[in-house]
Amino acid sequence: MVRIDDSAHEIKCWVDYPDEVQTIEEYARDRDWEQEIAVQLMARVGCRASGVLTACPENLRWNSDGEYWQIEIRGKNTKGGEKTVRDAYVPTRVKENLDRYASERDIDDGEPYVDASVSTVRRWVREITNEIAEISGNERWFKVSSHDLRRSWATHYLVEEDVAVRVMMEIGGWSSYEAIEPYLPKPTPAKIGEELEAAHT
């Protein structure tokens, strides 16, 4: 179920993997394939809404050193200043969907997969999650924003998959621990014991 933190000035939401992310993808695809691509770039690749617009076929490539697909994304510099370039990890099923989409929509290598404005991408997510809220009767969906898809992606990998913080900083475009810290949960005593015991064996 969608989780909400409304204790600060900004309401933060998390959608669960894989079920709720898949629900968003399905609703997006029913509206338009382009909207599904935008959702996947946020919820499965970790793009901000602005970063979605920088993804194009020529920048999707195989990383032979790490043996995974990656895509070059331009986006916010969390230290301020000019936008930065990062190579974001792309799950194989997302890569395959991007390839089919580019082929069937005749998108040239240098053209973006998603030809829309940032405000339009954000509006798509609002409309999709509002529709889910109305159909499901779960009013928490009304609160979910485009950035919550990135937030859910980051928390999923950091918490549920236990991916190293430095790895997430690299693929997610966070340039400092301060920037990624809000995505990190407070460790439980069990987690502290597990980590420290493993370090001393």
C-alpha cells in the first residue's frame, strides 16, 4: 500500500515494488505507450521528470565492464550549478521496451523517447495516480507525484535490495551523502548487529 510521510512541509510517498509500480505502468500504457515509457524511466531507472526528457536511443548502451544496460541522463546537480551527466542503470525488461517503442514509433537515435515538457510528464503521473485512486478507493494515490516514483525506486534499492549507498549515488545522480540521506532509513538494532558481525568474521 502507498506509504505517506506528511510530517514536514513536503508530503512524501512511496509505492511498493513490484505490484504498485506495475499498476502505474499498466494504467500509463492504457493511456499511451509514451506515458508508460516516462513512468518506467522514473520508477525503474530513477530519473527525475526533467531527466526523462534527456533519454534517447543513441545513449542506451551495454556496459561490458559491469555487464548491464545503461543510459546517459542529464539532470539536476545536487551541489548546484550546471546540470550533470550520469549513466543510469537500465533493467533488461525496460531496455527491451525502449527498443520496441523506438522501433515502432520511428524514433531516431538522437531523438528523445519522450517528447513532452516537464510539466506534462508531471501531469501524466498526477492523472494516472488520480485514476488509480478513484478506481481503487485508496485516497493515498491522490498524493503520489512524479518525484515519488524516483523516491520509491531509490528506497527500494537502498532498503529492500540493500544496494550500497555509493552505487546508488553513482547511478542516481546524487553528488553528496547529504543529498541521498533523506532516502536512507534509520537502521534497526538487528541490522546494526548483522552488519558489524559480518565485518568481524
